[in-house]
Amino acid sequence: MRHLLLGALCLATTLWPILGAWAQAPPADRLASSSTTQGAPETRTSLSVAERAYVASRLYAGLDAYFAHWDGVPDLNVDDAYRRYLAAALATPDRRGFVLESQAFLAQFGNGHTILLDRVLLEAPDGQRLGFALRKIEDQWVVTRSERSDLRPGDVVTALDGTPFEEVYSDRRRYLSASKDVWREHLLFADIPGFFSGGLYFPVSFTLTLADGAQVHVDRQALPARPPAPTTTGRWLREESVAYIRVPSFADPQFETDAVALVEQFRAAETLVVDVRGNGGGSTPTRLHEALMERPYRWWAGSTPMAPGLHRSWGEGGNGWYGDFPRAQLAWPARVHPPTGHAFTGDVILLIDSGCHSACEDFVMPFQDNGRGLLIGEATAGSTGQPHMVDLGNGMMALIGAKRERFPSGAVFEGVGIAPDVEVPLRVDDVRAGRDAALAQALAHSGGGPGTGASDRGEAPPAVESN
């Protein structure tokens, strides 16, 4: 079972270095660079009432100006939600409580790119990684990844400190920003060094109860060294016929660079299987598209907030001619991209799952839209777009989803995801046995020469437009 969460944020190539620099800056530099307080910066473990009020007001203002996903929360009363949040956020006794209340407020907007990050908490015991991940499979919470010898993939967890684990999840889900519940499940166990840790939602030490009655004590301060970071890898599944490339993330340009090199290495293959399961995103892999797309392909249709102040004022004041302006959006149609002329020409099969999020979904979508690739596995997470970044000082940053994307046809994508052509749901027995049913299906569908099979499904996009 290969399931890694490395980059849960879809960022344009020009913005990813900015967020990366924020995450890697020494804590003292992050705190001292804050321009939001008078005099000495706040201590790392506390936030004054004034600082909390400042952060809360920046979140409210940022949502009002930049949030693009109002269609997803038509019944949300933002002012009521903000008043409740402000009361709780100002009353909470510590930084962790404030961050949790802030995340709960943002999670109400139901968007996987609208979230509060706190680099300082990641360095505290509360923010340390869990060392394992669970996923709800066949109505059971199943271990899918573990650094521990006493907790194996396929083990079923029934309780945490005596509380049924379904109740544990139900209690924590209110903090998790996602467009689909399945991404909340992934986010609860996410381990994204320097950016986010699901450990924030768990005690520093706790006891898990397994379905067989065994108990596993977890002390996050006693975890072994972090395992080596995964890399893009490739191999032949059938020599000179079917090749396999695993791309675990797009959070660093090297993942894409290595994938493009492997496409070239396997250029003689009849079928290329590209595995992006668990790829949480990063920067959109345009070079990998170019390496694989031998036909025109369409990009997302999109929109972003655009409400002229006067027209918005008239609309909020009841002028029916301007009723749409309080939440007006600038929209654009899907753009068609021409092939480069040097792409891989064999069949393409993509392995996808609910851990494929953001830039990973950017990568996958065109293959289904133009019939270039066969998608096998599970529906994707259902959230992409461009977040507006708000550096709040004191080691905190807010992301606000500022672009809402739709399928090229205009159909809703956010909160829906990309459905596979061949559905292969994850099964507990497969996880326990180490069987890869989706990969087996890919092998079953491979074979045949270039230009046949998986590459010939669907309708071609409209004629290529000039750049």
C-alpha cells in the first residue's frame, strides 16, 4: 500500500517558493518579521487578545475579498459563524486552542484550499507526526501506513483511549478543511513536513485498541527518526512492453523532473502506467503533461471573485439590477493546449485514489477529458485552485481558495472529484495482504500497441486555439 501525503496545497509555480520560504524560515525570523504587533513580538507559545483579534479580522476580511467558493456553501451565514468563532477564539486559553478554533471557522467554508497553517505548533509536542495513518475502508478504520512494528497495514483500529474511533473522527472533523469528507479523513493523518501535521488533533500520547483486542500505546515524543522522503521511481512491469512510474508528490519540482526523465526512458513501452495515488499536490506538472499528451487537451474552466465596490454596494442595498454583485465572479472558459509533437505515443493508464488532491487532480483531469488515458482506482479528492496567501505573522499563514475551477464542460468539480473509468475500491483484505488490486487491473487493461486501447476513448477537444 503506497499512500503518502506530502503536498496538500495546489500552488502556482510562482507561489510555491514563497510558501516554501515561509515554512523553512527559522522561528525567530518568522516572529521578528511580523508587522502586526507593536513593540516586542509575541512569545511562541502565546497570543495576546489583541493579536488573536487581529488574526481573526484578517481571516474574515480575506474571505470576504478573495473566497471563490460561495456556490459550495449557499446556506452559510458568515456573520453568525464569525461571531461564534470570535467569541471562542478570544476566550481560548492558549495558542493551540486559538488555532483549532480558527481552523474550525475556516472549515465551515467547505474548501480544501482554505486553511490556517501554524509553523510554530509543528515544532511543539502537539504538532509532532503520528507515525501512522488510518483510512475508513468498508466502514472500518484501517491502518494504511505505519512506522511501528506493533501496528501493521490492515490492522483495524476500534478505539482511542477507550473512545470509539468513529466518535474520535466525528469530534475532529470540524477542524478539517475539505471539499469532500474523504479528504478530511486523509487530512486527519497528514504528515507534511514544515506545513501541516494531523498530530495537532491528537494527544501527545494515547492508546489505540485494535479489533482483535490488542492495545498499542503511542508516544509521539518517542518516535524513531523520520523515514526517508519518497522519490519518483519507475520500473518495467512487463519488459519492453508495460512500464510503471510512481509520482508520490508534486510539492518539489524534482518529482516532476524525474517523472519526465522516466517517460523518456520508457518511450518504447506499449503502455505506461503512471501511479499518482496519495499524491497530495504541489505545483501543476505542465512538463509532465507535455511529455505524455500527444493530442490537444483542455484545461479547467475557472472563476475568481470580482465585485466592483459601487455595484456591490447597490446589490447589498437591494437594487435588483445589481443583485448578483455581492458575490460576482470573473469567469473564463477552458483553454485548449496543443501537443508539443514529442510526447510519448503509447497507451497511458493512470492510477488514482481519494488521496490524489489539488495539483494531482490538475494532472489527471485532461487525460479523462480528451480520452488520452484510462483512469483506474477511486475518485479523487475534489479540490484544486489557487489559494490567496495571507502571512499573519507569528508563524501563522492563512490560505483562502481564490479560484473555483470546473471541468472543461462546465460541470462542477469542487467537492465532486474525478471519477475513475474503472473503479477499484480499496479493500481491507488487500491492504492486509499487501495486494495492489488497482495495479492488477492496470496490467489486465494493458497490452496492444501504441494508439490503441486506453488512448482512443472519448471525444477529442475542440480545435487548438492559438496562444
